[in-house]
Amino acid sequence: MASAHPDLLKGLKKLGSSAAEMEDETQSACHSLVSLLYGGSSTESLDSIRYELFAKKSYSNEKLPPTMDAFQQHLKRTNYQTFIWAHATQQYLKLPLSETSGWMKDEQQQLVLRLMSQPAAPDAVLVFVKCGCKSDCRYRRCGCRKEDMVCTTDACSCDSEQCINRVPYEDDTMIQTLRTNSCSWMICQKLNRSRPMCM
Ligand SMILES: [Zn+2]
Ligand SMILES: [Zn+2]
């Protein structure tokens, strides 16, 4: 792929040259590379490729390209890590705060990935996700689980005793936060999961 797009190499080579900021050329080369990997053109936005693949319905949600927002967060971490590797022979490195480079602190002040800075879909869409499962909502055929959302008493008609896709206690504000921050670490932590549900 690199030989077919020699123009991208120039931008990609500069990845990790500065930990604090990335040149536009590098950002756009990385974006083009990922667009090409997902079958788009080098100038097509990830959001539009994501939409096209979603509309074809032949890809499950987890196989879709990341949103532009999630990609930007990932790219910041990639640049930060590449900077560390590229300067591994130096004893002291001046690094920017991890919180400005694609990570954030959770409630216990532990660094966790900032998977996205915006909700995955407008609130109006997220609050309409619901299920009517007769089983325990364990598998992705549960509509909520499929969208990486927790089930709630208000929206879902699954059995609250049986359903394992719920937070242990339902607090209105927390549910609201969970519903508008799908795939965040918070959901997984509340459900005692070691990885985000979206993985
Ligand atoms: Zn369900
Ligand atoms: Zn359920």
C-alpha cells in the first residue's frame, strides 16, 4: 500500500517527531491510511466510510471504521507512544500530560483510554435503544448489548432479575450518563468488566 501511495510516507515518517503536537501533514497521512484500509479513498472521511459500510448492513458494528472523533483520540496516543519509542535512547524525555494525549483519569484517578470525546450518536438515538429479551441479555442478539448499552427498567421489557446487562443498582443520573456515554469505561467498571463492552 505504501508503494501505491508514496505521498503518504512523507507524512507518516513524521509520526512521533514531537510528543506535544502533530503536523497537519502527519494527521492527514494517518487518516488517509486508515481510510484506505477500510476500502475508502485516501481523501474520504472516516465518518462517511463508516456510514456507507453501516448502510450496507454487511458489517457488524465492531467491524466498522472508528468515528473521526475516536480516531483522533487513538492517533494522539499513537503519536505519543511513537515519540517515546523514537527517543528511547534518551534518558529524560519531556512529555506532555497524558490527559492531553488521548487518555483521561477515571474516578479512582487511574489513567484510562479516552475512547471518544463526543457521544457515539445523538442523545435522541441513544435513549431509544431498548430490548424486549426473554433471555438474560447475555449475547449480542440483545438490542441493547448489540449497541453497547445497558438495559434499563424504563426502556426495556427484559426481566430485571434475570438480565445481566444492567448496572447493579439503578440510579437515574447514572443511567442517564451511561446511556449518553456508550462504550465508555464507566459502563464496564460498573458491571465489573475488565474490558469495555464494545470490545
Ligand atoms: Zn436484552
Ligand atoms: Zn436486559
